[in-house]
Amino acid sequence: MADQPRRPRTLSDARTEAEAAFKRTTAKVAEAPARKTALPGVRELVSLRIDQDVLEYFREGGPGWQERINEALRKAAGK
């Protein structure tokens, strides 16, 4: 079987393809699910950059420095 020659592209073909591509890129993306409310007493591991002098201040008090940072952040957040 011989390959069939392709029909020449027309302006309407190009327009149809462009409209389809535009619709794909402008289609609404499903919204992310709402964040769950924070549960008291549940901790989440995060990476946080803190200035060295601030970190030293909290560490000077000995063990429990992470708790003290958490309390200070909670106070700053108005909670």
C-alpha cells in the first residue's frame, strides 16, 4: 500500500488547532483542597532559617529551647 498524500493544511485547520490549544491552557485548574484546621498538640516538621543571635538567645536557656521559640511565635501570632 502506498502512503496517502496528506491534504494541505488550511487556515481553518490552523485556527481550530490554535483554539483547542488556547482552551487547554486557559482551562480552570481544580482548586486545591482546603487546609485542615491545626489540631492542638500536633507538631509539623518544617525547615526554618533563624538568625544565629536569635537561636543562641533561645539555646542559652538550655533544654526546651524549641518550646520557647514556639511560645514566642505563638505570642507574636496573637494566640
